[in-house]
Amino acid sequence: MRQILCDIFLFFQRDLWIASTYRSPFILEAIEALFGAAMFYYVARFVDSPALRDALPQGKTYFAYSLAGFVFFDYLNAALDTFDRSLQEARDAGTLEPLLVTQVSLPVILIGSAFYPFVATTLRIAVYLGWAAVLFDFPLHAANWPAVFGVLLTTLLAFAGLGVLSAAYLLLFKRGNPAKWFILGVSSVAGGMLFPVTILPPWLQLVARLNPVTYAMDAMRGALLDGRGILALARPLLILLAIGAILLPTSVLIFSWALRRTKITGTLTHR
Amino acid sequence: MPDHAIVLDSLEKWFPPALGGWRAYLQPFRPPTSPALRGIFLKVRQGEAVALLGANGAGKTTLLRILATLLLPTSGTASLAGHDTAREPAAVRRQIGYHAGSDQGFCARLSGRQNLRFFGRLNHLSDRIIAARIETLGERFGLGEALDRQARALSSGTIQRLSLIRALLHQPRVLLLDEPTRSLDAIAAADFRHFLKTEVLARTDTSLLFASHTMQEIELLADRVAILDEGKLLAFDTPTALRARTLSSSLEEAFARLTGRHLYSAAESTPE
């Protein structure tokens, strides 16, 4: 186990070295986050309406609601995107084959390569929320931080399986990420990212209830905006854990099969 | 310790046809119809150097990739240091150093040294050992300050040398090299062959299986030569025995006679 953690850290260190070779990426991202937070603030002031206020949770502004949804969506995007993107980058750079003949297994290579993007996404979200709290009165003081991190970790476990499935798809079909397309596409409407699902027509509300993203969004807003603790969020967290318990082992099995398949067809490193 | 570093037993590899576009989606699991290796029996002894010689598409790279656990055989078995490449890939990877012959394979924005350190650590070497070996091998391969330049700024020959150092860094028991001197200049290539001969093969128990089109390289390094043609092993013997068997004055001529290919066909067909 210690060796696996060391191997994962090596990938993090490599990606940190690579990121540090680019000029001022962190400064540009911080400025981008400032403009993003400002955009949400002014859009929220513009779209404020009695109907929307009725649909929002008690005492919440649309700015806080939509920004929390947006930054959390960024995290989901990372969970769904990172595994197949790391695989694709390694394949395109020609490093996949040399990595595969080292003493590190492909699942560890994937997890290791995904580690830095997750840390970077977490930092980006922190900067976003920091700007929003300092300049636009985002209610960061209300957050229950242990619960926020609990929700992030649970969401990561629940959706990482879909990320691994995307990586398996990439191994077999070389391009495309249908899990990301489907989940993020459906969730942008029926996931509660920018508006409460209660304003949707009944059939879309049913889709939202079947969509795991809705539960993750509810849990995150509960922890971040309402300051609810882990126990108060037990229901959505248990649903997410159940999704993870089914998806993760299934996706690892499918990924192993896809890997074996590409070793049979000789297309492991094909683009 | 097994007597043989590599054992191939009726090894076959067939590939499915490459389809693109919608046909690939409609027939994602096509049966293999293109033979790459057919019924190969071959044994490489501990400490032995064996060259794979064959025309393009003869199956040399496929054979090396099966041994490097990057491909699965269709039938038959390939074992390395007593471990089956299909069933015990992790154990096989602990024994090998693999050079793919490509001039890619490094993180473009990291220096040569950072790249080597990263791959060395993935082979579970300590930082101290990696640093010492990078210094020794870097000096031996004439890399000098190139080690501290980003990989994207290095020539293909320098990348090739880095790749060879990466294959040697963890001092593997079996070296698998695919055209190791392809992008090297004449002096660097000669130097590398000398290094392999005097410092890897002569001083250690390392076994070497390499693919090459350079007869001089094969003559210098190989104890035995495996001649492949269209996936079949036509002959496997010492260079001297191959020449004697085919009544040839050179290995090149022996290769041409065994494969039925004509030497100098381009020159002969040139109009006078």
C-alpha cells in the first residue's frame, strides 16, 4: 500500500513539475476565477424574480445558489474527465508505452495521473469561492467544512467509476467520452446546477430524481450554504456511496477487460 | 534461476483487420485474420545476445512487444525469466528493460534528468541510485548538459540515447531493444554497441534480444541470430553457422538466401 501511495505521489510530482514550467498559469486562473465570480454575481442580480425566489431554499440568494452549483459542477467534470484525459495525453505524448513497462500497474498510473488535476480543481474552486466571499458577499461563513470535504470525497467515489468507464471507452474506441457527455449534458438541465429542479416540468423532475448529480448537488449546497453536517446529509451521501459501490468495481472490471482486449488487438497505444 | 532467459513455445500472434469509421463501431470485435507471428519456437540462454533479423513487417517488433507485456499472444506461450508474459506480466516487467525505438516517450516539458528520475522511481529505484546511474550513463552516452534541457528541445538522437538509458537504469536481467541505434549518428551508434558489448553483456548476466537492420551491429553483438520472414522463424543460429549453411560470404547474403529476397535489386534494375 505504501508503495502504491509513493507511486501515486510520483505522478503528482511530475504534473506539478510540468505545471511549473508554464508561465504564470496560476495567476491567470485566479484572474479568470475573479471574472467568473463577478459574472455570476451580476447575472444573479439580473435574473432575480419572485418565482425564482420562491423556488430557492429558504434565505438563499440566487448568486450563492448558482455559484455553488457551478463550482461543484467543475468538480464533477474533473471526476468524469480526468482519467480518460490523462490516458489520452500519455498516449499522444508517447509516454503510455514506457509507463506500461514499468513496475507500476495501469490502474495506479491512471489514479496517479488524475491526482494533480483533482488537486488543481480543488484549488481553483477555493479561489472562486474566495473571490466570491471577499468581493460579493458569498456566505462562506455558513459552510460546514468537514461536511463539504465529506461530500466532495463521496462524490469523487461515486463518479470516479464513470471516469474509469470513459477511460475504458477511450482504450477501445480511441476518441469520445460518452459518460461525460451524457451525465454532464443531462445534469446541466436536470441536475440542479443553475436552478432548482422544482421549476422543471414533472417529467424532467423525474429525470432529475434518477440523476445522481442532483443528490450530489443537494448535499454540497446543504454543506456549503446551509452548514449542514454529515449526519444531516446522510440520505444523499448514502445514495452516492451506493452508486460508487456499484460503479467502481464494475468500471474496474470493464477497464481490465478493455485493456486485455487492446493487448489482443494491438491497439493499446493507437490514437 | 531458469536456464533460459526467454522461451517462446509455438508462439502465434494474429491481428484483426484495422477498420475505421462506422465499420469499426458495427464490428468492434473482429476476429483476427492477419498473421504477425506463426509458430515461433525460440530459446535465449542466460547472458546470451540474440538478434532478430527480418524485413519490415516480419514480426520483430510484435515479438518484442509480447515479451514486454504490451501484447497478448493469440496462442502458444512466451516466458521471460521463468514467468509467463500473459499470466504474470508484473513479474516479467520486473526483469526487463525495454526500448521501443521511438523518438517519443518522454514528458516534453521535463528535462532529461527529471524524466529519467521519474521512470527510475516507477521502477522502484531510490533517488540516490538513480542520481548516480544518470551521472554514469549520461557521461558514458555523451549527454552532458542535454540532461538538463527540456525533452522537447532535444534532437531525436538525444531522445534515443535517453530512452536507452531509461531501459538500462534499473539494470534489468533481460534487455529488449527495438532498433537501438536507429536515430544515432555513426559514432554514437558505434559507442553504444561497444558499451553494450563490453559493459553490459561481458560484465553482467544480462540477456539481450534486439531487432536490427544493421548487419555490422548484429555481427558485433549477437551470439545467435533469429531470421524472421512473414512471421515465421526461418533460421536460428550463430552468424558463422548461418553463413556456412547458406554458403554465403556475409550475413546479409545469408539473410537474402534464406528469405528468398534479392540483394541489390534496386541497383540491378537501374537502367544503364
